[in-house]
Amino acid sequence: MSFVLAQAVYQRTFLSAVDIVVLGAICFLAGMISLDLGRALLSYLGAMSIALVLLFILAMLPFATGSYAPEASTVMFQLWLSIIFTSVFPFNFIMLLVVSVLGSGFGEKYL
Amino acid sequence: MSLDKRDLLTVMLVTIAVSSVVIGGASTANYFQFYSSLQQLQLNLVSLQWQTNGTAIDALANFTIVNPTGYVGLNLKLFQGIFDIRGINSNVSVPFGALPLAEAQGPLGPGFARIVKIPIDAGGRQGLQANELLQNGDQIEFVFSIDLVLSTFLDKASGVSAAYECTGTSGPGTCEQLSVAVLTSSEGGGGGGGV
């Protein structure tokens, strides 16, 4: 999930329809494999949290070298926080959560 | 049987995850070069030719913009600036205002040199002042303050521009990057940061 988000926000700062479909497929498959609603929900929340934290750390990594002005780091910190937040919350976050739940229901029924 | 289906789905998930890591990894590696590409973006004053008719100075300045890094995704949106003519001996500066807008939009790929030609017609009262410098035996140099407004992947969230100062007497000149600004805006106002 993190790298799907990475190729989206590091190239255009927002998720395209294709990105959302790929993320949806990952969530649906993961939900199906988990075979349990509670586990699917927890897995989704955990995976999404890790993905967003990793995405933010990678976005700020170039500024960790200290070769840029401190003001630049501050501005980019706020900018990336805003980019990552708006690209996922709230619509995509809720939609992918629902897809994970659907996946788990599908898995429980057919696997 | 259900275990087989689950294994198949796991293989599919792993395949998608690995593909995503490969594609996302390439984008991330490219992103890591973004800020250094802004810092290293070169504006060169390749040549400057000028002549005077006693009242006005006609000049042609040729610039190149080079992205020396491997970063893919920089585009030049606008080449804008102002220029002065300065007497080298007297240190008198004659401001001429905005440079003519140049047709310079386009991608700045790795290693690619975008050529920008700026024809300058330095006439009017300032033209007479600049000619006065020449008539007094002064040598003149052109001082260009140029902003390269860039289109990047951050366009949806912010604007990026790089400021340069170029000086030249005739022939090739020198350019120095003064700053790179990433401008953000919000409801409460605007903000910016130099990279």
C-alpha cells in the first residue's frame, strides 16, 4: 500500500483512479485472505497507518541530510502533511475500509 | 480446496505488492532527486550581443537552462525577469524593467539544455542614460534578475520558482542561483520556503 501511495503522491500529489483501483484490489484481497471481519479491520488500520507513516518519512528523508535551509524543512513538513492527509482522508480511507470489510465478508462466504 | 484458493489469493496479493514496490520504488528514487535538481538547476548566459545607435541599445541574450541531475519531471512554465544596465567604472545602474516574455515552456529532462533567446530593445529615457555612460567612456554590463517558474509534481499543492542573477558585458556571462522558493497557500494567507 505504501508504495502504491508513494508512486502516486511522489509523481502527482494525488491518487488517480488507477491508484485507487489497485489499492482497492489490495484491500479486497487482504480482506478475503484474513477470513475474519475483525482481523480484516485491524489489518487494514495497521497497514494504512504504517503506509502513511512510511510515506511521510520517505517524503521528508531528503531534508534529514541537513543540506537545506531549516525554513524549507518546516514548509515542506507542513506541505507533505497536507498532501498525504488530503490524498487519503476522508473519502479514500473510508472507501478502502469498506472494500476490506467486503473482502472479508466475501472470503468468509466463499473460501 | 479452500486452502488452495486462499494460497492463490495470497500469491496474487504478494505479486501485486512486489509490483507496487518496484514501481513505487522507482518513483521514490526519482523523488529523492527532486530537491537537488532544483538546487542544481543551471541557468547559463551563453552569449550576449549588443549594439547602440546612440539613443537606444539593441541586444540579444541567449540563455540555456540545464537540469544536470537525473530527475524526471521538471517543466519550465515561465521565464521572467528584469534587467539593468550598469556602468562598470561609475557603478551607475540604469533599470529597464521587465524582460520581454520568452516562448520557453517545456520539459527540462535530465541533461537537456533548453535554449531561451531574449531580444532586448533598451530605448527611451533609460536608453539615453545608458548611452550617456558609454559616451563618458564607461564600460557597461547587463544585469539580469531572472525567475524560472517551474511546473512540477507539486503543482496541485504549491508553486516552485528559482531566482538567478546573471551578468554579462558581451559574449558569455555568469549566472548565480540566488534562491529556490516553494510557495504554499492556504485560506489564511501564503507561505514560502527556500530550498
